[in-house]
Amino acid sequence: MTQLKVCGLTRPEDVEACLALEVDALGFNFVPGTPRALEFELAQQLCELARGRARCVGVFQDAPLGQLLEQAERLGLDCVQLHGAEPPEYASAIGWPVIKVLAGDPQGIEGADLYPRAELLIDHPSGGGSGRSWKLELALKLVEAGRQVWIAGGLGPDNVASAIRSVWPFGVDACSGLESAPGVKSREKLERFVSAARAVEAGVDQGRSRSQSA
């Protein structure tokens, strides 16, 4: 089943809404100066709500390694997402599962070989949270090679189903497409996003059941 990740969470009520909808992974932003960046105390509260109920992913960008490791330990993160120009040796030095973000262009896709053990999140070349889409088919090479690929960039309730069908990724990641304002998730959009994504999986399961019984 395609994993669902909601990123840029800033409010306890939005975390609870995601958990009620059985979202698989929740992204918490630790990139200073960005609209959804969290102070440590709030991040701790949100991670405590989610712990054991969804995968807690910390989003970092070119952070000092020691700082990242300390925050990951104190927050009890399940995974670290690297959103900057972190080199392979930096990713290898992290003792947590790593999601490495790559640009959704040919050059970005080629960089996947440098991070052989990481999950990969392919996003619009302009960066995360932009709400801009890219040619999702570029990720097919990585999916077909057996890599665990997340896709992001401009995803929301109205296009997540087609995005899944176009690539069949390991997971889909949405942020601004689920908001009523930066950092404020819309319950209605969350519900529609999850429903649309799960409907694709249900259709696949039904198709498999029919073919097996034929």
C-alpha cells in the first residue's frame, strides 16, 4: 500500500486529524526561517502525540550534524529527512533511517546512486512546500530499480490518485496542498486526500481479486 505522509504540521489538532485518518507518516519542519518551522517545545508536544501511532519524520536542511543528532534523539524521531545539499557521508553518519530529498529533474534523479541506503523523496526543483508540480514520470527509473521513492510537489486531494497511478511510488507526501493557510491544515482537504489515495489502492486490490478468481 502506498504510504501517505503529511508534512509541515504545526498544530496539535492537525496531528490528531492525521492520526484519526491513519496517515502513515508526519513531517515536522526544523528548517529555520521557513513558514512551518517549529520551536523545540512545540515539536516535542507534536511528536509525543504521534509517537507509536505514525512515523515521526524530522525535516532538516544543511543543519550541523551534531545539532541534528541531538534533536532527533531528544524528540524520539523515527526518521530524518534531509532537504539540503547534505553529502553522502553526512547521510551515512546518521543513525536513523534517512529520507534524502532530490530534485525532480534529470540531474536530481541521477544523484540517487550517491545515497544507496536512503529512501528518496523527489520534489519540485524549487524546493519543498512550493506547491509546484514536476514530471512525475522521471521517478519511474528509481521505482523500477526497486528504490523506496516518495513523490511530492503540488500534491493534493484532486491529483494524488493520478500521481499514484502514474508512478506507483512507495509513498506520497503533501504539505501546502492540504492547507487553508501556511501551517494550518484543512480537515476537509486531509479527508479528501486520504480518501482519494486509499481508493486507488482499493481499486488495485479489487482488480487483483477479480483476476485471481477468474
